[in-house]
Amino acid sequence: MSRTTSIFSVSLPPEMLAEIERVRVRERRTRSELIREALRRREVGSHCSS
């Protein structure tokens, strides 16, 4: 079975990662969920071909 997602690494400043972790714990979400939502809000996916 093939993946429906891709995995990549990203470097973040410690302060940004700490903020992501605070939100993640407070909202009981994963890092991936938070990053996907942030990208959707920037409409990054709308520029990708299907």
C-alpha cells in the first residue's frame, strides 16, 4: 500500500518549536496537524498540481 502523504524535515528556531509544542499540548493535536493547518491558511496547497 502506498503512502497518501510525504514526510520531510524542517529546521525551526527553538522559540518557534516551543510555541508549537505549547499549542499542541493545549489543543491535544499533533505537530503535523498544526503545520498542515498553518499551510492551508496560507493556501500553499492551492499552488500544487494534483
